[in-house]
Amino acid sequence: DTGVSQNPRHKITKRGQNVTFRCDPISEHNRLYWYRQTLGQGPEFLTYFQNEAQLEKSRLLSDRFSAERPKGSFSTLEIQRTEQGDSAMYLCASSWGGSYNEQFFGPGTRLTVL
Amino acid sequence: AQRVTQPEKLLSVFKGAPVELKCNYSYSGSPELFWYVQYSRQRLQLLLRHISRESIKGFTADLNKGETSFHLKKPFAQEEDSAMYYCALSPLNNNDMRFGAGTRLTVKP
């Protein structure tokens, strides 16, 4: 296990198209997080799973965004009808246990919406 | 509302000089505070957290509840410390981790 992995690493799409990103967490981790990072900013929390349950969602997560974590393993983040403002780095992180525990980050998926 | 402020976007020091990266937060309760670091072409990783009271790579951070600050310090900076540093806050019983905008530290030879 080499850590959290994300695919694809880069995605270029046209406005209005749907995109889906995948995150594979560290295998024994029960918690999985999605963040969005735009240029010059720190990561912004989007949503969080404990096992397969999506327990928190940020108000940043509009109805065009949906995330799943079937069977509590990998997770997908889908953006429908992409907009240019969706262009960002999408980061996934995983951890074990409580909210005070270390989160291990993936390399991110860079989305560019033309 | 919870917020993390890192007032310096860029910080440059010479090798061997002391360095302090500032972090101020606003939160009404008792949060846990972290420093994450991102070295060039690497992923974001934890540097240290308040609850552990550790010194990692010579860095320490002291929580000052009166000033709501969690500044990161190192007495003698090294060139390999050059990186992007993010201060983060995790509220009690909540998983909405808030990050600051980050400070890019450059340590010159």
C-alpha cells in the first residue's frame, strides 16, 4: 500500500460535461475526505465519509456535486454540468479514527474546465 | 464561524536564521490545531499537531488561547525546510477541517 491514490491526475473537460474522479484510500482507514483547492488558497473541505456513510457536506458542495463510497472502500466524486469555476485541484484524504487524527492526502486531481 | 488566517503569503529567511510562520484562528470552542507541509512535487503531509506536543524536524508550535494563535517556529532554518506550510483547525466533534491560505517559506543559502 503506497498511500492514498487518485485518478485521473489531470482532467480537461468542456463546460457542461460531467466528470468523475476516483480516490483509493489507505486500506485500513475508515474515514475519507474530499477537498477542493484553488490557486493561492488552502484546501477547502467538501465532504466526509465514515465507512460508507456520508456524514458531512459543505455548503460548497452544490447539487451538481455528488460523492459516494460504496462498501466503505474507494470513493468517487462526480461533478455534473461542469462550470469554469469548478476548475481546481481536488484532493482526497483518509484517516483512521477521530477527527484529531492525521489525514493522509492523495496527490490530487487537477480539473480544468474550458 | 471558524476561520484560519495566515497573514504572510511569502516568507524568506537565510539558512541558520530563526523562522516563525504565523497562524491565527477564530473558533468559539476548543479546536485541535495542525500544521501541514507540502514540499515541492510532493503531496500534503502532516508536520505536527497541538495534541501531540511534539517537535518535528526542529519545528514547534505553541497554542496561545488568549491570542488565538498557533505560530510555527524553528530556531535555525535549513534549506530543506523550503516548502508551503498550511495551518489547519479541526473543531471538536466535527470533521470540517479548515485550512489557512498557506505561507510559502524559502530558506536561502
